[in-house]
Amino acid sequence: MISIHNYKQRARNNSGTGALTDLSGARNRAPLAGAITAAAALGEPEGFDFWVDEILWTQGKVAVELMEEVLEAIGGRRVGGPAKLPKALRGGGERQSTPSAAPSSAADSARGAADVAAALVLRLGLGGGRGGTASGSGGGVSEEAATAQAGGVREDDAQLGYRHVPEWQFLWTKSIYGIKAARTMRPGQVVSAIAGLNSLTMKKRMIQTLKTSLGLEAAGQVAPVSFCLPEELPQWRQWLQQHPELDTGKLGPGGQPRAPRTRPSPVPSALQAAAIPPTHPGRPHTHLKVAQLYVTNPLLLHDRKFHLRLWVLVTGHRPLRAYMHTRGLVLFSSQPYEPDRPLAAGVRPSASHVTNYARNEDTWVWGLERLAAHFDEAFGPAAWPALWREMRRRAAAGVAAALPSLQAAHAWLRPRLEGYGFQMVGLDFLIDERMAPWLLEFNSAPSIMAVHRDPEVHALIKENKVAMLSDVAAMVMHRVDDAAGDGAEGGGRRPAARPRRRVAAEWRRDVEHEMARRGGFEPLMGAFPYECAGIPWQEEDKQLRGLWEERGWPWAA
């Protein structure tokens, strides 16, 4: 099967915070405050100022309140970031996110020859329409589209944290805006963004990044077979001819954090749409972006399809450092899987085929510990550890593949601080019947909301996300703490900026702090493909391995 992706969509929620009520079972959970208290006990600075760009999330307060809860528990004070007002109360001065609406059939018929391509895409169900709500950006157009509509600058741009750098020490924002702060930040500040990671968090770029850095064969061992459109349309056609047994006539869901909706559709129809010339001569296609092999043999639990939402924290690129959390969520479809149900162009697929929140609100969710227990019982004690190692390997390969983009982005950005930021990204894995975990996407702004009608499931979601966010804060807050010890004064003032390029002793100190305070994060560095010739490893990466040996840290899980 193949997955088709397009960019004319609204943002969707990749978190899939649905949950299973009747399968939840009794759980021995530590108090939710316990994870936060653990971070607070690590000697974080006793009072720091943080800014939250709440207005970037359509859901407003609910989308960021868990991060605020974590930061306040370790002494943070919210000093900025205006509240997102309910839609009915917003004035005309704020840019509104408006849902994209598919045109009516009457409007389609009136378009004329120039719009035939767009109309066909809409009829195929591959463009327009409403997606889910993604971690904060759902319910409106993408940030890029909204900014373009406003002439390149948001109307509420002056209220964003990057415009108020002297006022905060910790900025929680979306990466596109966090990177803008990097050039003026001073020691004692940290932002939730790292330049260059969009090479993974944009679906088409992720496929290009994996193929370029890892090679075609290795990329095919990380993510399902994929083709970037329109550039690889000939290769896609050739692949279909060479693998007729895999052409099942279905197209599958993949993902694009900036919201392209994907849905199953017959391969011939998708090929027809992909071959349509662009509406504007001289411009590339804007409707279909990625075709991806649809996993036809997903592993099922209680006859339901599911995927795993995991979290990876990237803390620096020189040397490259990334950690994957041992917490995570198992997100189910709301209906039993129907592998033989026919799919047709323009027909909304059965909810049994998709596991995202938009189609499966308030349905089943497990934690990873329950999934591991199920694997022990169903497949033996070696099954889950083997699957976890393979997910670590694929996650590490994906992050490592982005190193050329990280290097190029920082050469262009020239941040004032070498260690200005961090970025927590979401990873979605789909497991097939052979226990192969397929990496479907990286999400640049994974949901940190806890939303569910069932109180026990709500508590499960919150417990996992709070634990992960607490460990994120614990791993990066030493950058604020260290600067405070170097002479930073209160009241939001910062010491004079140090040289942009950090010496080896400084990144070594960062790694020491990260390993001491990592909590549930496991380092991925030991799983990086250092032998891969397509990745420009640096001298610092070699030195990092030496530090590992010196400290006696476990290099691999």
C-alpha cells in the first residue's frame, strides 16, 4: 500500500489522546506531583522567569498548562505570553485561524479548466477539508500559511516571546518562533527550539533527509517505502511495476506536522492526481507531496489497530545529543480493524484504519508499561526488549540523519549561544505483525494536553506527559542555573554574552548535567549510525564517545 500526503490541510493532533476505558484495569500509579517533585529536588534555580507563547495554540491555555505546571513546580514564574482568549471574545486586531473548507460541488463545476487539478484532488479526498487538532495548532490553518496570509508577519507578532528576549529565562514556544530568539539570547536563557530539526518534522523533508543521509536501503529500514512528489513520480511508477504484489489499491495515513491530511485511496486514482500538471506553470505541485507504503499487516491488540507515541529530546548538535523517553502512549483506533473493507477515492476511510485523535476521540489508550506486560504474556519476555531496542535504533538513525541540516542551519543562524535551545519532538511508530516498528513521522509540537472523558484514562495521559515534561525541564534548566552562578542578577537581567562557540569543557559539562538529570530519558547516542558515510560526524562526536568510556555510562540500552 502507499500513503499520499498533501499540504492543503489544517493542522491535526498527532497525539491521539484517546483511551480505552474498559481495558484500563487497576494501576499502581505514583502521585502526579511525584515526577515534578523529583525534578525540583535536583537543585534547579530557585526562581526563574518563563514566557509561554500561548497564543500560538488554538486550544490556548489547555495546550500549555502542563508545561506551566512543571515549570512552576521548580520555581518558575510566568512573566509573559498573553492568554489565548475564547474565539467569541477575540477582537479584530488578532489574526484568526479559520478552518479551511472544501468547496461545494457547484463551486467545483464552476471552476473551469485551470482548476481541474485542484478539483480532482478534492474529489479524491486528498486536499482541503478539516484535519485533527495537533498539539496546539489544530483548529486553524498552519503557522506558515497564516503568516503568509498576514504578509509574512503575524498580526500578534509583537506579543510573542522572541520579541521580548530580555524578559525571560525560559521560553516555551513553537520552533519557528523560538529560533528567532537565538541570535539575541544571553547566557542564562534557554528556548524550546533547535534550528534544522524541520528536516525531520516536515513529512516530505523527513523522507528526503533519511534517503540522503542514510541511503535508500537504510532509509527503507526506518520508515515505510516512500516517494517524494512530484520529483520521484517516475521512481514510484517503476516501484509499483516491480512490486505488483504490494499494490493493494490502498493509500495510507502518514503525517505532516503542518497538517496535511492523508487518507487511504486507490493507487490508480492517486497516480492520476499526482500526474496532473501544476496549476501555475513554473511552480511545483502543491497538492500531493508524499506517497508512502501502507502497512497492510499491522499488529492488532484486541482486534484494534494502534500506534505508539514516543518522545525524543534533542539537546544539542555539537556534539549531537538526543534522548528517548521510556514513557509513552499506545493510541488505538475506535473500531475493530477491517482489512478487507474496500476503499474508494473521495470516501472517508473507516475509523478502523486510523488511530489519530481526530477520528478516535475518547477511545482506548494504554501506557507503555501495560503494552510491555501484554508482550511478555503474548510473545514471551524477550519480545518487548527487542522491540524497544529496534525503536531506539530507528529513532537514533532518524535524528542522526538530520545532522547535515542541523549544521547548515546553525551556520546560517549563528546563534549568540551555542547551547541556546532544546527541542522535544513526538515520534509515531506503527508495529506490524513481524514486530517491525515503522517510523511514520516526527512531530515538532507534540500534544502535551491531557484530555479524556474517563477520569482514569485522563490521569494516565497526564501522568505520562507530566513525567516526560518534568524530565525535559530537569535536563535543560542547568543552563539557567549555571549562568545564575556566573553572576546573573535578579529581575530578569543577564550577564554579558560569552563567545558564541563553546569550548569542549562547556559541552562536556552539559552532557554531565543531562546524564545526571535525565530521569526516564535514555541516551540515543550509542545507537547512532556512526559508520554511515552520508552523515558528517564531527570531532566532538568522537570526543563524546571518549567521555562515555571515561564516565562508564552505558553506551547502549
